[in-house]
Amino acid sequence: MTDTVDKTPAASVPPEQIKAIPVRHYGRWVAAAVVIAVLVLIGVAFSNANINYGVVPDYLTDGTILSGAWHTLYISVLAMALGLVLGVILAIMRMSSNPVTSTVAWFYVWFFRGTPVLVQLLLWYNIALVFPILNLGFYKDEMNQVMTPFLAALLGLGLNEAAYMSEIVRAGIQSVDEGQTEASHALGMTQGKTLRRVILPQAMRVIVPPTGNEFINMLKTSSLAYVVQFNELIKRATDISSTSLAVVEMYFVASIWYLLLTTIFSIVQYYIERRYARGSSRSLPPTPLQRLRRNLSQWASFRRPEVAR
Amino acid sequence: MSSLVKDITPPSSGAPMVKAEGVHKSFGLAHILKGIDLEVLPREVFCLIGPSGSGKSTFLRCINHLEKISAGRLYVDGQLVGYRQHGDKLYELKEKEVAAQRRDIGMVFQRFNLFPHMTALENVMEAPVQVKGESKAVARERAQRLLDRVGLGDRTGHYPAQLSGGQQQRVAIARALAMQPKLMLFDEPTSALDPELVGEVLDVMRDLAEDGMTMIVVTHEMGFAREVGDSLVFMDDGVVVESGHPRDVLTNPQHDRTKSFLSKVL
């Protein structure tokens, strides 16, 4: 009884805050100074280099460069789409109980992952050496007419990507708990419906981050398509530099465009990941946009009482 | 009090809901079930107990063909499970036909196996819409009613990760009931739950039993088996050791193996 009487007033007195001298982290100051010094040196070296930075902004929105950026963007999107669709098919083939399909899928991945993309691009471009005539029954033409730089780039990049995507998709599907399949089957769902409604949506959480990575890789790997005369960014930059003599400057221009494209798609990826994170954690952190909006409204609500006075 | 089951599908006849004749199951060299014979009558609560590895969960999974039996015959509501018999030849059922058989058999798992990317309501709606082709409105209405009935009417928008184990298992029961099954299989439904959450799940199962649902329950909850069960089977090492009314088997076991098992769990 007396205990409770004693404790009640004691609890209302706030405890004395600890006032201690914090540990000094001298190492951190040294590390920061070293890093800044190195950065300054690099900056100075680049600014004193024999590079005409003045032309970079001029060429950034040059028509040829813009068309190159557009070609890079669309070949990347199309090759990625091809890789994604084919990758899903290959992953399902690989996991099927049919030994022929799973062996073929394994062989595909082994070959396309094991040889350089550059070689694959050149092979497609020169496929006329193997098949001089393309004969689809309803359509017949010389292969050299059919295999345009665009088609060679699409097949070279897309089929290579499919090998990587199939491994990513397979990992995603296998990451889903087997209990999910059992529960769906017990409810009377067929294999196909289980895959579509239950397994793939959950596998997406595992598939999306490395796929984003692959896409960003693809934006840059597509530069290899210049060897098949596809008019992407690097090819266009080289075209200009061969007449303007601003070689390194044009690579800077191209790099700025690559950075811009990868930045945009990193942001897109962030939102796609959130979409497939539904139900995975108790509450999702707010997006930068939501954070900004909330901060603005808080700021507004802080201001309001002052206005009222 | 509204009932959990609106209208239980009446059994086709007075015949047993589940009938097992010499059911064997092997995984490679491991012989799990060694000749199970038993009958489960309509509206009966049939409890399966036994030590782990005795084959009781495997037998339960054979009933809805999640596992293929290696020998014997297994019937649900007079229909052979997973096969069709023409003369003296057995034909494996196609995937779609197996799926159709499973529609009428609800199953509740030890680890819930709710779909984590769907809310509680979506979990319950999924199978009626996707499998039976019901309209979303009808499915939603029934899902809401079932979730109300298992005491989760205010949690419909929650994802499984936002629910406790007991709540998840009640959603799982509602999900199975949404298909209006004629038989419910429970595979150790309370084994993965914290002790204080076991009661809420058993309460729902007790209500379901009172509504006349035919239930086969693999369980370690001897109290539930004694109070709610109509029949009880003790399995060990792939065979039925002893069966009878739960009160008789639990209080007056005849076999030594049953005695030694019960002395450890009671």
C-alpha cells in the first residue's frame, strides 16, 4: 500500500538527463579530409584537361544525338520486352517435368549466357552466311534484306537478355513457398491459374529488382549495337565526332544521356517495386512524393496559427 | 446465431463421406502408409491423432489428392479420388478433373498458407471467383459474411502479415468454407499458434462441427478431440492402431502404443 503512494509522485519527476562528453571520432575527420582532397584533385585534373567542355551543352540537344537517344531507348525497351517474355517461357520450360523442354532451356541459357553479346550481335547481322534466303512459306526474301540493323540489334540483345531473365524468373518462382501451390490446388485451382494468380504475383517481388538492374544494364549494353550499324547513341556520337573532331566531348554528351535515362528508370523501378511489395511488410515507407506532400502540409499547418493570430 | 455454413451440401446417400480401403503410400523407399482402412460418416467430426511421422498428415493429404496413393482405394462421397475406373482398369484423372474433385473438399493447413499479396477479403473471394466463376459481388458478399462469422468482419482489408496467427488461421478457414465444401480437412490447424491463440481457432471449428460439417481433423488438441470429436483414430507407423469414440480411446486405451503416446501428451 505505502509502496504505491510512494511511487506515484516519484514517477512524475522527470529523471535527470545524462550529460556526458561524447566520444571524439578523429578518424572520421581525417577520412573526410582525404576524400575531399582526392575529389578536388580529380576535379582540377578534369577541368585542366585538353577537353573543350563548351561544346558539350551545344550537342546535348543536337538533332542527331536526340535521335540516337531515342533509338537507344526504344531498342532497350523492345529487347527487354523480348527478353522478359522469352525468359518467362524458358524458366517454365526449365522447371517442367518434360526432360526435352528442360534440357533445351538449360542449353539455351548455357549458350547465350556463355558467349559475348558482341559476338551474338555480329552473328545475327551476318546470319545470311548461314541462311542466304529466308523462306517462311508465306514469305520469302533474301536474308540480307530482312536482317536490318534494327532486327539484328533486337535479336542479339533480346535473345541474350532472355537467358539472364529466365534465371531471374526461375529464382523468383522458386522463392515462393510450396504451401502456396498446395493451398491453391486444395481450393481447386489448376496449375495455370495457380501460376498466374498466386505464384507469379509473389515471385514478382523477387523478380523486379534484378530486372530493373538488367534493364539499366540493357540501356548501356545497347551501345554495342553500333557494330551492326544501328543508329543508337554511341553510333550517332561517333558519327558527329568523325566530322567535328570533338571525340571525347561527344562521349561526354552520350554519357549524360545514359545517366539521364538510367536515372529516370531507377525512379520507375522504385514505384514498381512498391506495387509488388503489397502485403509483404506491415506498412510501406512513404514515397518521396508523399513525404514532400506531408512535409508541405505540416509546414502549412505550422504557419496557419500564426496567421490566425 | 447465423451458421457458418449456409446450406451444407447433403450427402448423396447414407454412404460414408470418406472411405479408405487398404491405402498405402510410399515416397521412394519410405513406406509411410501401410494399409489404412477407415470410414468417415457424413456430419461426423473425425479426429486423427498419433506421433509425428505416423502418417496422419500424409493420409489427410491423400484425401484431396495432394499426394497420390500407391495402393488401395480411396473414395470421397462415393467417388474414387484421383482416378476413374472402367471395368478393372484405373485411369488417372486429368488435371482439370482432379481440380474439380478438390473444389468440394476444403483444407486448412498447419502454416495457414494464406495468399500474402491479397487482403483477407480477397483471399476468401479468390477461389469462388477464379474457380467457380462467381461474380465478384456475390463472392464479396459471402466472403464478408464468412469473415464476420469467424469474428474478423473488421479485418477484411488487412493483409495476412498484418494479422496474428490465430486471425490468419480463421481467415484460412473462411477461405476454405467459401467454396461451400462438403468435407473439411484440418491438418494440425493449431500447431503453429501461440498457446493463447489456439482457443479462438478451436471455437470456430467447434461452431462448424455444430453446424453439421463433416470434418477430418489431424490434431494434438486432445481436449478438442474429446469434446467435439465423434470418432477418433490413433495412428502409428503408418497403420491404424486403435479407433473408437474419443472418450473411450482417450480415457481407456487398449493398446500399449496408444497408452504410451497418450501418457506423453495428456
